[in-house]
Amino acid sequence: MRIFATENYRLSRLPFGARVFYSLFLGLVFLGLLSCLGFAFGKSGLTSPAIAEYYRGEDSGLGGKTFLELLETAHFHLFSIPIFFLVLGHIFFLSSIADRPKIAVVLTAFVALLLEIVLPWLIVYHSRAWVRLEHPTRVALLGTFLIFIVVPLQEMWRGEIGRQGNEDGDEED
């Protein structure tokens, strides 16, 4: 763990085994994202009216999601998603990208994660109009998580992104 605390730490300088390990992890997370998309769209549909119906159940007459169903989903998300957010964000922050873009991506991901948890409650208990934020939230989540995956992979295997140094990848002394 000491390597992560040094100023000169670079993903591109990780030992081969660590790069393979991180790459396998990021690959599995990518597959998890794909399954998440399939699960989300398979359950709630692709259109805003289908998503509203999934949460509110007005047209089917079956009623919307119950308080306990929403609570169970929120509980699961609040305990699982922060772990992925932490790990992916940590790896992403070890990339050579400037701090401002890193912070912008992390904050966008955080807001999207928060909306992913809050929107079902708002759709069921406040207004079906909140469904309009579902697609932008899903796009923001997918986009930021793809950045969390692609940037470290690129840097580990192709070198630092936007690297300003000499040709052979060594740092100037």
C-alpha cells in the first residue's frame, strides 16, 4: 500500500501482475455495468412512460412500488454502490489526468448515484414527472463509470494520458 502514498505513483508504473489484477477487476466491473443496463431496462423498460408505469403501476391497476420495496432497493444500493464508487474512484484518482477533470467526473458520478437512489421515491410519492431524469441519470452513471474504467486501463497499458515528458516514458529528474 505504500506505493499509493507516494507522489510519484503512476498507474503506468505498476508491476505487471498488479496491472493484470486491476485490468481483470475493471473488466468484471464493465461486464457488471452491461448486466446492470440489461437489468434496469428489462425491468423498467426503455421509455419514460414504461419507467413511470414500473414505479407507479397506474395503468396496470396493480399499484406502484410499495414503501418496503423502495426501501429494500435503496438499502441494497446504499450498501453496495459506495464500495464500487470508492474502489473505481480510487483507481481513477491514481491516473495522470489533472485534478479538476477528475473531481468533475467524481462529482457527476456521485450526483447520478444519489439520483438513482432518490428518483424512485420521487416518482412514486411526488410526481411521475421525475421520470424525465431517469435517462439522463443512467447516461451520466454509465458515462462516468466508463471513464472510471477506460482511463485507468489506457494508462496502465498505453502510458500516461496527456503525458508531458521524454519519449521513453521516464520522468525528467
